Amino acid sequence: MLATVEYQYVFGGSYNADVRLLDAQTGELRFKLKQNLKAFEASLYGSDFRNFDPVHVLLNLRRPRIAWSSNSELLAYWNSDELLLWNSTTGEETLKLKDFKHQLTAAAFSTVGQTLALAITTTSKQDKAMTFVSTIRLYDAMSGEVTKTFPPSDQVISCLAFPNQKQIMAGGWRRPTNGTVATLELLDLQAGSLGILQTGDDGSVNIINVSSNGRSLTFQTDVASVNLVDTQTWSIKHTFDENTESSPDQKSVSRFVLSVRRVLALAFSANGKTLASEIERGGIRLWDPRTGELKNRLGEHDDSAAIVDISNSATTAAEVIDDESIRLWDVGSNEKKILPTLGGPISALALSPDGRTMAIGRANKIVLLSTANREQIRTLAANGSDIKYLAFAADGGTLAAASDGSTIQTWNLASGQITQTMPAGKITALRFAPAGRLLASGTEDGSIYLWDLQSGNLMLQLKKHSGSVNAIAFSPEGNFLASGGDDRTVIIWEIATGKPRHTLKGHDLAVTCLAFSPDGSLLATGAGNSSVVLWDVPTGKLNRVLK
């Protein structure tokens, strides 16, 4: 069956619509469901006909105003005032929802069952400026009863889609200062908002479509670019527009769509009584892992940093705040200092375990700096493109680096000489074992490689993740390795056997960082929804969630 909507201009910026059902094979008209339904008028967002914007009207007409239920038994059509449901077999109208008191701007059916999501937008005027608030309501499509209402958001919602049974994606726009910015928000049906993305485009996200298997999602903005998203990892796989060829994630520094609240780094203090985490656009948070108490927050309102590191003892934190500036935090005293650097954009950052030395990666070189006096210690020449990953050995005497290519280099920092060069695939994570004899690298295909640093030979390959490995951590004794990835799982491996001991599930977004407690009894994991989870290592059981 094929549903069609035909629009007719009436007057004063108003449009009406006819809704029909056609046989998709023959094109034969099966039912003429409704004629002369209200479709759209220029005053939808508080404008009037004197300020009539034909482009704005065309954008609103372009947005789909019909939706099928998952089993194709029900068809919905809506305008700003009402939503109508028909039985596609009989053509009978089964439900009418209206009296929203405000404007209906989007609707979507759930992937399973008869749940219908509606976005209601309220407009008001404050100090001669229009303000907008949107609320999502879930309805039972059979009875018309409201089953859940989400808290209001300042996003004006233009479209909705269910990527799976547990989540809903809302597309639309925000007005941060002037103009509008196209945005997306992912909401968990139980927990609420999981993250917000400003796409970098002006205007609005107008259309969201989900593939039949739920693995892919596309969204389109006013600038006519279409983004293909992997719904398992919430990463942009391709961007399509009329001016460029498709390529991975052209717009964002981060490849994660829902990246504004990622946990970027984790570290336990030496006594295990404090867990420090850096949360994107959330600053540094310090918890007591024994009680779950939030002890302190640092830099919560400072500029967001995408490249960060915390020393192993959680005494020092470093953040790249623009192309050539680093913010250093003394975690204990809450003191911060800005360290200007020269030499071009910074692409990678690492702190030595004691926090006294900082490595900065740039194009074809690595600069070592003292965090105490900010003086340059040494410059290392790298044989490759931009450095993307850096890691210090436990004794601080060896540094590993990986570039955009597929090799890892290690340096003796006392001599400044390269000690090993190892081919390792598309690298996504680096970590030294505590004794410094092994180096682990994670790759985009979900593999983990363990390298013997004496010989440079591959000792072991671990493979169980179904997506990119984003984080690696060794237990203090070096007998276990933890890995977390795009598949939202954390695996604790026995290094002696190369076999997984525990597979930890529970994160609803990609796992981004890991840290073992000093006694090895706890593993802290961070993901893309600003949550930090503590797990008991011996049992693999959930200990607590820190938020």
C-alpha cells in the first residue's frame, strides 16, 4: 500500500491536503481518506503573512506528515492542530487526537507495538523575542491514552523516529543566540535524554529515516546534506551533499553523533579513594568509588575539550582547549593554568603516570613538556602523518605513538631514539602493561594486539568485539586486560590464556574509557551518555553507576 498527500495553496500562506491510499503495484486508488485537511500555514512559528517566508513554507511542506505503524495496519496524518489514524485495510478512521493546546510538529510510530510519539511545541514571547519549548508525548494508538510525557526541551522538534524499541530520536532546531542551529536529541524511553548533537548546520533537521533492521539512520538538514548514522555506535558513517563525495564524518571533530556528554578519561587516585573523570562539556568530576558520593567538580562551565588525559594517580588533568592551548589542572588543589604552545594544531595528548611530563602530538612530531615549569624537554620526530594516540609506560621512560596510518612507534625518552616500529592495522587505542614489557593496541575492526616490546613481535591477538575498540586498560598486576568498544560492551581478558573472563553489558552508547582501581578489584567504565559504571572484577557484576 502507498499513502500520498497532495497539497493545495488556499490563501494567506495556508495549505490544505488530500490523503489517499493507492495500490503500490498498480497505482489504483483504494481509499480517499480525507480531503481539504489543514496542512500548514505561515504563522506556524509565530510569524504573520506580512513576514511570509516562502522558503520556510517549502521546508515545512517537505517534512513528512504521514507515518505507518510497524505492521502497516495504521496510517497517521497530522497537522499543527490534530492527528488522524486510519485502518489501511478498511479505510476507516480509527482515532482522532486533538486539543493539544499547542502546536503538533512531529509524529512517529514505535518499531514494535502500537505506541505513537507526538511532539508538541509551545511558543511564547518574552522581551519581544519568541521562545519555544517542545514536549514529547507517547500515546496508545488504539485507545488514544497518554502513556508517558518527556520533560520540556528548548529544541523545536520537526521530526521523530524510533531507532529501536527503547529509544527515540528527535530532530529539529535550537536558537542559541541568533539564527537557528540544526540539532538531534536521543531519548531513552525510561531514562530520558541521552545526548544532544548540534550538527553544525544552520536551520533544522527536517527528516529522520531508520532502516528496516534498525542498524542505520539518516537525517537531513535545511542545507540539503544527508548523514548516514550507525545506530549501534551513534557515529556518522557518511555525509552526502551536492558539493562533495561521500566521506566519513566531515563535519565533527568527534566521529560520535551523540558526543556532547562522552566520558573522555578516567583515573583512580593512588589510594583508591577517589575516581576522577573528564566529561565532555561537563568538566572534571571526582567521586568516592566506595560510596558513589560526588566529592567535587572542576571546570564545569569552562570551554569544552575534546582531547584530554588524566594521570594514572589522578593528580593532574590536561585538556586541549583550542588548536594551540592546553589547560592543566592540579586535581587536589583545584588550581588551573593555561599553557600556550606553538607549532600548529594539537592532535593527541598524554600525561606520564606521575603527571610531571606531558606529550603533545602534532603533524610528524611529538613535543615533551614539563607540567611543573612548562619548559620543553624534547622533540621527537615521528615517521608518519598526524599523531592520533599517545601512551606512556608505567615508569615514564618509554612513549608509544600511533598515527593515521597503521604503525606504532616506541621511543626511549632518555635517548630520544625510536626503539620499535610495529604494523598494527587501523589503530584506535594504545596502552602499556604495568611492567612495561607489553603494549596493547586496539583497532577499528574490533581486534586487540599484544606486542612484545623487546622483540617488536606480535604475541597475541584478541578478538570478540563487533565494533571499534575505543579503550584499553591493564589491571595493576598485569594479569587482566579490559577493552571497551563501539559495541557497547566491556570485555575483561585473561592475558595468560587470551580468553575472555567476563563480558560486561549495560552501556547504551559506545564505551569510551576504562580504569582499574589500584587493588584491581574494581573496573570503572565510561561511555557516551556521561555515565561512569563501576564493576566488580572478580565476579563481573555491576557495583554502582556514578552520575
